[in-house]
Amino acid sequence: MATSRAASATTRRRAPPPAAAGDNPPAATLDCTPLGTLDSTLGSAELPDLSRDDVSLQGVLTSGRRTLGVLVGPVAPVAVPAVAAAIAVAVVAYPFLARAIVRMVAANRSVREADVAVEAALVATAAGTVLHVAVMGWSTTTISSPWADATAALPALLVALDIALLVVGVRSLRTAAARRGPLGIIHLGVVGLLAAHLLQVAPDGPRVAESEMAAAFALLAVGVAALHPSARVEAERAIGQPAPFSGVHAGVAVVAVLAAPGALAVLAFRGMVASATVAVGAALSGFVLAAYLIGLLRARASTEHRVTHDVLTGLPNRILLVDRLERAIAHARRSDENCAVLYVDIDRFKEVNDTFGHAAGDHVLKTTAQRLEDCVRSEDTVARLGGDEFVVLLPHHDGDEDVIVVADRILDTMSEAIGVGGDRLLVAGSVGIAVFPGDGNSAIELLENADSAMYRAKETPGNCWEVFSADLAARAHTRVLVEAGLLDGLDRDELVLHYQPIVELGSGRTVGAEALVRWNQPERGFLLPIDFVPIAEQSDLIVLLGEKVLFDVCEELEGWQRLGLGDRTIAVNVAARQFQRGLVETVTAALRATGARPEQLVIELTESTVVAEIDVVVAALDELRAIGVRAAIDDFGTGYCGLRYLSALPVAALKIDKSFIQGMTSNSTAIVSATIAMGRSLGLSLVAEGVETEAQRAFLSEQGCDRIQGYLVGRPMPADELVARLRAEDARSQPRLASVPSREAADAHPMTRQG
């Protein structure tokens, strides 16, 4: 049945009439017989023996059934120069336009550039391949002319290039700003070129050479115009990381990848031989996809490494450390062994950053990381948790003595000088140790306990390690409870101020007071500062607490002004962290909000605060002095503040520590006398703390001390009691002050609220 159908579709060839002498060769005759039918009907034996000189074969397309036939007989040679020129111009033109569109992608991208490139390449390859096969009527060719294939594939090639540019353009023309201007017009031009190239592929289209030459030169002109500065669109780069692989992109990529293999499958199903164009298209699709997959695998490996490793040092981070620690604990539990965690911290690392810059700090961190790795075995893990904190995991060891040896080795190597530029820095470290199973049964518990031990080690100056203990566990638990309760207490206004009087030795008059915070804890009652302030100083809780104290003191000072007690001062203690968190701004805001006078406020700071943040402290005190706020050094004599610091600090008073006053030995009295003499020579006011006996008062008066503070002259008391004491003193010295209104009356009187 198939043979009869093939025979009926065959057209018999007739020999051309003999040519007259001198006539031109006869025109070629066109046979529209399909190749497969021609071979089955005539067979190779029936074909005439044609030589290369008088016969050429060229594939042409008929306008009827669109089957590929053969042109038999001598024909004119193919116009190779025109086709070659068209291809060359197109190859030169498209990079210009692609460059202009790439600019827009860089400014208005919504996906990664790699995804856009792959999507454009796959879609273009698939579209060109399917279009070329469809135009050929899903058949094959036996054309041997080298330029015939190029001529037939050129329209499909240009259509594929147009589609690639449009895919990139669609990804970039997501905003109204991008759609306006020269680049938007360029995309309209690409749409027009795509339509022209599709018309060339269609039957009865224009002649290939002339139309392609015109289209290519037009495209070249548009591309060159796009490079002009006036064609640039200033658009902001997309903010945020776009989705790495969207559903739409995945669908387009899958369809494009399957298009070329699908065309091959159709040809194979129909029993046809695939053309070179389809095979090349399928190979290109596979090549693009393989290259893209390799890039994705590399990106995935890089991303996974960044997720589990520290960027600066390359060490494992907390995620990987916890995973390895959990594995070590599981192994130790099965084998009845121990594993240890050493929590390492660089002491005073912030000073390195502040003094030498962050680049020097990064160098110190990387050097420390390398030294820590050199201190341990290959099976041990050194991780960086962030900042200046490292953790060393010992998955197995022979005993606690081995852990101590490693800790000593770490501290020794950390104490070696580190070169930064032309300087050599000496840094120290603190190490906290926790051992499984005695100090914790989980990774998180071991890390927390080692951290607690490290903080205990930091309390000792210099290189030191500390082993976790039950006492440290209780302290850590207490610290957590205090921090949480203090946050709630600030919100519930449980923090109150008491004031301890400061008395002038010469007159016995109360000239001021020191504000001391108390925590009215609902379950434990009033807590002294020693119970919660040191814990607050380890975090930014001290900043919140300090702000509340400053505002409450300024409100109290404003009340003293309204009561006629405004010639006295109140001293407020501040911590080093408050200088780092904008102390000047906080003081200024409190004075402005309450209306208190700056000269009534005194800022007290310890010697350790001065030494730790000398530059920051001096700058802040200078600003405070400029607005009228005075400063005093508290607990003088217990720290490291020497004469050099005293000469540089803009302070108005020294407060001698109570340890020198209450001992009253020959050495302490000599120190007190020297301190008073030094202070008076520097023009500073002297205040002695902790005065409890008349003998101490007499000695200080004899040495020329200005003021005293202690239980002898007054214990810390609530604000109302201190106000009553001050008003009583004023009443005794000036009876007329008895007519000054009470605090309640002053608050109610409209005139006293002004100012």
C-alpha cells in the first residue's frame, strides 16, 4: 500500500529536447519529488551519471506542500559574496545592540545575570532550531554546496538572535523608567527586526541577500546610536538580593532545553536523518545547560562554605561548630570518653580597633586564628563565633591535665607580639574551659558554661584561664535572671534613687549629694548597686540604667530650683560604656527636657574608665564642661590614673577612696595627705568618702580637705528626706527661708512651673 502511494506521488522525468547549435544550455527543470520517494521509485541505478561540471544540487523550497526537491541540470553559481557579507554584517551588528541592552540589565536587573544569559541562550537556540526544522518541512537535505546550508539557516539564525535580545530585554524592562527613552525604543526596533526576519523565513518572502543586507545595516545603525551618551538611562540598581531561581525561569529553561532534543526525536520517529542545523542546536543546548549546571554547583558549594565558615578567617562558624560538637558528644557518650570546649577571647580588642583601625583589627583576628590552629591537633576544631571570640573543640583527650596544657599553650601563643604596619602589638587572652559530661550534656550547655568561665577569667588582669564550676554556674544563672529582671524593672519603674549628703568641712553645710540607685525588686526587696550594677555593666543595660538615672536626677535638680535649694549639686556615676554610647547627647537631652541648670550636675567616673577610654573620655568631658557640667574622679587612688591623666582631664574634683580613710594607718594617712596636697596644687576640690568617725573628720580637716561624705554626716536617703534636711539647714541659717513654700505647694503654684 505504501508502495502504491509512493508511485502515485512520483512525477516522471522527461529528457529535454536537444539544443540547437550555439544555443545557451537549457534551463534546469524542477522536480518536486520528495527525496525518500525519489529514491524508492527510481533507485540509484535509474539516475543518470552526472558529472560535477554539468550538474549542481541545491535545495529549494516549493510553495505547495513545502517538500524539499532537487534541482537537476546546470544552474547559475550561488551568490557567495552577498551571503557572506550579510552574515558578517549581522555578526558585527548584534554585539553593539547586545552591549546596549546589557547596560539596562545591569541597572534594572530582577534576576541574576547568569540566569538571564542562560535563559536567553537556551530560548534562542531552541527557537532557531525548531524554526529551521519547521521551515524545512521536517525533512532532511542532501545538499553538498557549502553556502547553501548557510543561506537556508541565516533567517533562522537572525530570528534566534532577535529572540535572545528580547528575552534579555523583558528581564530588564520591568520599570517605567527603563521603558522610557532610547533603550525602550531600541527594544521596539528589535521587535521590528524579529518581524522582518520571520517574514524572510515565511514562504514568498523577499530575497534573502538584499533584505538581510538592509536589515543588518539598519541594526548596525541602531546599535551605534545606542552607544551615544544621550542614550544612557540612569536607573538605580535593584535593592536586595533577587530570587536566585524563579518558577517562570525554571519553566522557560526546561522548555528551551527540551526543544532541540524534541526536534531530533520527531525526526527519528519519522525515520528521517537529522540535519546538521538540528544536531548543532541540540549540542549547543546541552553545552549551555552543562556550563550553567557547573556554575550552579560551584555557586552552591561556595554558598554552603560561606554558611558554615567565617568569611574573615576561614574558620568554622557557630553552625558548623555546634554540629561538630554534637557529633563529638555523641561519640564520647558511646565510648565513655570526654570532650572539652575552650572559649577564647582577645582582651581589650576594642582598643586595637579604635587606635589602629579596623584593618589592623582584622589582621589581629586572622593572625590569632592561624596561631590557634597551630596550637591544636588536626582532629581538633578551631571556630570563630564572632567579634573577638573563638572556640577550640577537643573531641577527645586523656584527662583534664591535657586540656590545661592546651589552654596554657593558647595563652602563650596569644601573648606573642603581632606586627601591624610598623608597630608591634601585645595582646592577651582569656580562656574558659568546660568538659563533657561534667560541665554539660549538650553542645549549647557546654558553650554557655565555657563562656561563663571565660568571663570569670577576664576579671583577672592578663592571660588567664578558668575552669567551669558549680559556683560559676550559679553566677551565670544569677546573671541571666538579673538581666531579665532589670529589663522588666526599668519598664515597671522599679529603680529608685537615694541620695547621700556631701558636707562642707569648714561650715558643716550640706552642699550636695551623690545619687545612688536602688532596685525595689518585688521578690527580694531593695537591692543595693553591688547586686546588679556590675552585671548591668557587662551589657548595654548600663546605658539604659544610666539614662534613667540622669533624667531622674535632672528632675530632682529642677525641683530643688523651685524650692530655693538650687545652689547645691548632685553627682551621678557613669560607666565606660556610657561614654561609648553618646553620654553627652544623653546629658544634654536630660537637661533640656527637665529645665535643670547644668552647673548643678556633676559627672563622676572611675580611674579605670579614664584609662580604658582616655581619648573618648577627654572629648566628652570637654563638651560637657563647655555647657557647664562639671566632672569628678571617683574612688581616686584605687586605679591607674597617674599625674599625666590628671593634667589632661578636664575635671573639677577628686574623691578619695574610702579604703584610705577607714584604715587610717601610717601609710594610708600619708597617701591621703599627699593626695590632698596634690589636688590643691592642681586647683581641684577634694572630697573624702567613707568618713565614719570624728577622728577621721578631724584629720581630714587638719589636712585641708574640702568636703566629706560618709555615714558620719549622713546615710543614703530618699529624695524627700534629703529635701527636708536641706530646708531645715537653710531655716536655721536664715530664718526667713521658712516662708519658702513646700514641695507640694511649689508644684501646685502656677508661677513655679515656669522655666
